[in-house]
Amino acid sequence: MIANTPQAPYYAVIFTSIRTAHDNGYDDMSHKMVELARQQDGFLGVESARDEIGITVSYWKDLDSIRKWKNNAEHMIARKRGREIWYQSFKTRIAKVEFDYEFEKI
Amino acid sequence: MIANTPQAPYYAVIFTSIRTAHDNGYDDMSHKMVELARQQDGFLGVESARDEIGITVSYWKDLDSIRKWKNNAEHMIARKRGREIWYQSFKTRIAKVEFDYEFEKI
């Protein structure tokens, strides 16, 4: 779903990735990490899609909440397994959302 | 592919969308708009994935290049058809990428 974020400014973490062929436990871990992220202070929402590449954008109140999530112990373990097993390559971009607009068909 | 963007800062346009069931001409127009975007001043790259939702992130040098692309005549026609035919809903977020990092498996 499209994340229902509050009025800008807020932060986006754009995570773009290419997977390896190794699937062992990826979906479970991915699901678990989203559920864990939702419980963190400053978490505002997440959007995710994958075909040839995967793009996951998580939204956060500020840089401090992003830093705390990055250093979350369970998340650090997941990220280590990501580098070892699941991802061929990825790029993470930290960006400040300055404004946004939306459309909904009636 | 993961976009090979230059050193931050630069801008990201995060376009998250839910499609209608109407397909007429969408793929052609989508492809054409990416090719047209590549020709614009300040364009730095684009990443796109779709399953239940679609996420397209385009990267730009600055806000001025984003504004010019938004007002490009062919792009305006495509965006109008998007609202009329192809998209049930979408959200566009304009964000300044402050820093980034990447991983590549050896």
C-alpha cells in the first residue's frame, strides 16, 4: 500500500537491491523486519515492490530515528545476513522529503 | 538496475502508484517517458519495480531540473492520461538525498 505519511518534512530511506538466488529464510526475515520497524519510535510507514530489482522505501520522523533503527540489534543481524546471503548488491539512500502530493481517483 | 548516481547531495522523486485494470498503451508510454527523462538536463538515473504497488524513483541534480521535467509538454500529456486512465492512486514525494552507501558482493 501507499504509505500514509504525515505532512512534510520527514525522512525516506530508499533501499534498492538485487537479490542472489539464495532464498533460505529471506521472506520470513523480510516480514519480521517490517513488523519490527513498525514498532520503532519515529517510524512513519513503508512501501515495497520487487520485480527485476527490489525497492523498499521506509519513512521516518528524523535522522535520529533512522540511526537508532540501523543500530537495532535484531536489525543488525538481519543486515549482516543480507550481505552474506541474500543480496548481490544494494544501495541505500537517506533523503529528506521536502514536499509531496497525491492523487486518488474518485 | 540500481542507478549509478553521483556523490550526494542530489534529489529523488519517489513515485508510488496503484494501477487501474486499464492497460491500453501504458507500457509504451512508460517506456517512452523514461527515454524522454534520460534526455533532460539534470537527470541522474531511475529505478523502478512493480508488484502489488509500483515504485519508481528518479534522481535529479536539483529542484529546478525536477520542475522543468514536470512541465515538459510531452510529460504533461502523459501525466494527464495517467490520472484519467492508468492510475487508481499515486503519491509523489520530492526528497533531497543527503547521503548514501552501497554494497556489492565480490
